[in-house]
Amino acid sequence: MTSTVSVFTHSDRGEQKSNWKPKPYQRTALTETAKPKPRQKPHKPQPQAMVRLGFRMATNEVVIDMEDQNDDGAEAHEKIQSIHAPDHCHHFQLRLPNFLPPELSYPQPNSQPPITMSEQQQIVEHVVLFKVKPDADSSKVAAMISGLNGLASLDLTLHLSFGQLLHSRPSPLTFTHMLHSGYRSKDDLRAYAVHPEHVRVVNENKPILDDVMAVDWMSNAGSSISPKPGSAMRVTILKLKENLGEDGKARVLEVIGGIKDEFQAIEEVSMGENFSHDRAKGYTIASIVVLPGQADLEAVDSNSELVNLQKEKIGDSIESTVVVDYVIPPPLVA
């Protein structure tokens, strides 16, 4: 079977416009065997892999997590590898074609198991600073200490400690007591805040308080700070300068995270950005460092040269600072 195809050509299309004149079109009949066109396969986008890189400051590792998509569209997750890295970095993501070198696709034989996201689960740190009225009755203060420590029995709390501060450094804000507790999630913290027993204890003690400040953050350490009785804690809460930006904030966190390398006596460090602003008085960064005891805290302060060096690194980013020292009291005896 044949078909006739008409083709129209223009013979002088390349002439200059000034000399161009219309000429009759030439019609040429061509014959060819009609062939059906091959069926076009529908376009199928190349599968994409989502690779997330994150930094775990506590262990100084970059963690790689790949979220892939199979040919049938189903998502598949694969935890690939953890890489030791000396420098601080932030969470970011990128898209790659659906292939990776074999050495990244799976952990190498005889290597440690890859770090999973569940292992990196962050814990909520909750710190409340109290300023008790100077003329408050001592029996009422003792009842407040007993009542707040009793909240440790709630299933929502991972741990809870409340007591009198060892020191409150000179600043626009001064305090006398501190509560520190940890939670598995923000939801647990919210449930704790509205728990009837917590509400009762808080309302009972409002009359003897002059001021309260609270901050909450997701611990970078992967677990909540839970020091043993007799350990010393230094809590630092920072108000950053306006318009500092994310890079400046990251620099502050980087310096705080590196303090453990500078002071060998420090056992644990937890830090993060405050996410509860109602009672934070504009302060945005909080941290806890834990030392074996009060003597170690004093030894850190005695190294004034190193302390001042740390302050100089971020001093131009800070508007105001609240620093308190606290020694974990022994458990109350019923």
C-alpha cells in the first residue's frame, strides 16, 4: 500500500530581503510505503534519592540518611553510614540520581552498625529559674522544695531535680532556686505543664515568688542531662543581639559545643535554641555543663585566661547573659 505526500518547498528563501521576489511554489509528489509510527514509551522520571546529612556534636560525627523511592513508587529508607568529622555543620538536604558508590550504599563488613534516626532522638531539656521573696517563710520554701521534687514521680518526666542555687552571677536578672527536668518529647512537656499535680504545686507557691524564668530546648546530646547527686551544673542562658542571623547563632552554638574539649573536667554538655518564649524574657540560647562536683566548677573558674578566651569568641554576639551554678542535692527522704 502506498500513500501520496505533498511537500511544498520555497526555492529562494536564502536571498537577501531587498532582492527577494515571490516565485511560484513548486509541488512535488512523493510516494513512500506507509509505515506505522513506533509507539512512544511514556516518560518515566528517574527515581530520586533524598540524602540527609546531619552533625551529631556529642560524638562529632556526620550522619548520612537516605530516603529512596522504588520503581513502584513506594518509599524505602536506608541508613547508610556515619563519618567522623572535626568541624561543625548544620542539617541540610540534597537530591541525587538514584545511585551511590558501593562503599556508601551499605556499611562495610566488620564495621560498626550505622547510626539510626531513633538513636539520634533528641530529648527536651526544661529549666526553670525562681526568685524567692527575701521575706518568704522558711517553712513555705521547704514545702516548695518538697512539692516540686515530688513531681519527679510523674511518668512524664525522665528525671527532675529542684533546689537552691549555689551561685547566681551578677546580671539584670538574679535567682535563688532552679528546677531542671527532662522529657522524651514536646508533647510530654506540654502534658506535664497541665498535669493537675504540677498545676497544684505551682499555684501553691506563687505567693512566695518574685520572679520566674523558663527555657526549653532539644538536647543536642541525644539524651537528657541527668547528673548524679553531688554533681555541679552550670546553666548559661543567652540573649543574642538583634539581627544576628542564623550564621551568627550557629557560631555561638559551635563555641558552646566545643567547650568540653577546652575544659577536660566537663562530663556532659547540653545546648540548644529555646522554643518556649512566654517566660524566657527574650533569651534564646541555653546550655548546661556538668562537672563531677563543686570543686571542679571552682577549678574551671580559676583558669581565667581560658574562660576569657571563650567569652571573646562570641562576646560581640551577646546582648545579655544569665549564669547560675547548681549542685544536685541528694534525694529527699520521705
